Amino acid sequence: MGLVWGSSFFLIKKSLIAFSSQEVGLLRICISALAFLPLSLRYFKRIKRKDLVPLTVVGLCGTGIPSFLFPLAQTQISSSIAGVLNSLTPLFTLILGILFFKTVFSWSKVGGVLLGLLGAILLILYGESMDGAVNIYYSLFAVAATICYATSVNTVGTYLKELDPITTSACSFIIVGIPALLYLTTTDIVMIVQTHEHGWQSLLAVSVLGLVGTVISTIIFFQLVQLSNALFASTIAYVIPIVALAWGAFDGEPITIYHGIGMLLILMGVYLSRKQSITSISKT
């Protein structure tokens, strides 16, 4: 999971060579929805009326909105920084959990959140190069995407525990996929693929992003959320930024000391905010 999700930001970067950020998001959703279509036809009958609103929230916040926000952010920031900022997801999961989902409050968790946010601020202000800053406004799109992810995590853990991960994934994707597929018919994406020098390369990148980085990983993700939020946050969240930084370095992106410090602060914040939950799991 860490390897797959950590590679997503590199795939987004390659998708943006030929497509706009809006087109990348649209293709990702449509490809994922088509892959889930056979499953959704089979599992949709399992959901109850009370599940429709939570599934819509999961579809929009877990995939729909972030699919557009991260490509938009990466038009102005590097894939490395986007990957590290993605590690804020567990911290926002905790914040939203305390505010809206009855997660138990503790000062150690608050300290972890503040430490992680400090790392994000440092990365946003000084992460692009030793003497220059990231585009702050576009970095906030990546932060907003992590808030969306956090909303999805809390919704699954609170309202959709009774549904199996495949049902949750397939049905939430179809809810956002149908309007996306309809909108896709009004675009000139086919012409871009045929005429752009890197059209097929970008299409391959967004296809892998949709099928592997979205469809397969989402099923595993929801399974992990239902099993243990803390375990998920304490393992995968640590791997994603490392993989993203490795891909960035491989592709020639400048990796500075601020990348390392910002990532370290964020991951320390994740560890502190989840330490109590992890301990209780290990005792169980």
C-alpha cells in the first residue's frame, strides 16, 4: 500500500504532461468507476437506504474531490512535496474525529497534531529549494485533499463498518463515477491522446493510477480502516512520503533538507498522535 500510494504522485506528474489537472482527475475517476462497474452491479443491492449518504460522502471525499485537488496542486508544486503533505491525512483524521466523530481527546494527540502541522508549514514555506518557496496557494490544494481523505476515513469507520470493503468501494465509486463518465463525453481527451506527443504515455500513467493506485488500493484501504485506523496510520503513513521522495529524486526533483525536516516533523506528529491507540492494539 505504501509503495502504491507513494508512487501515485509520480504518476500524476507524468499524467500532467499531456492532460490538464481537470482531465487527469476526470480520467482517474472514470477509469476507476468502469473497473468497479461489474462489482457495483453485483453489490449495490446489499446497501441500505441509510448507507447512501455516507457512501456519497466517501465517494466525493475519498476519491472524487482529491482526484482533482492533487493534480491541481502538482501543476505548481513538486510530486515530492505533494507526497509528504499527503502524510497529514492521519492528523486531520484525528482532528475531525475529535470534532465530529467522538474520538477521545488527549493532550498528547494535540501535541502530535501541532508538531505535524509545524512540519507541513516548514515544508510549504521552504521545501521547493534552498532559497525559494513552494507556491503556498497550490500547496493548500494538497492539504485540502488530505482533509477530504480524513473525512472519508472517519465516515467509513463510523457509519459503514457493516459493509464489506468491496461493497463500500464499488458503490461509492459508481456514485461519483456516473456523472464523471457523462462529463467525459463532452471533452476532447481522445483528440489529445491522438495528437499530443506524450498523449499515450500520459494515458498509461493515469490508467495505472486509476486501476492500481485507486481501485485495488481503495479496497485494501477500506479493509484496513475497518480493521484498525491506528495500525493503518502508523504504518502506511510512514512509507508514502519516503516513496514519493524517492520517485522525485529519481525524476530529478530538487530534494532539500527542508523535505527531510518537514517529513520528520509530520511523521513524529503522526506517531505521537497515534501512540496510545497503537499501544492498546498491541495489548489486545
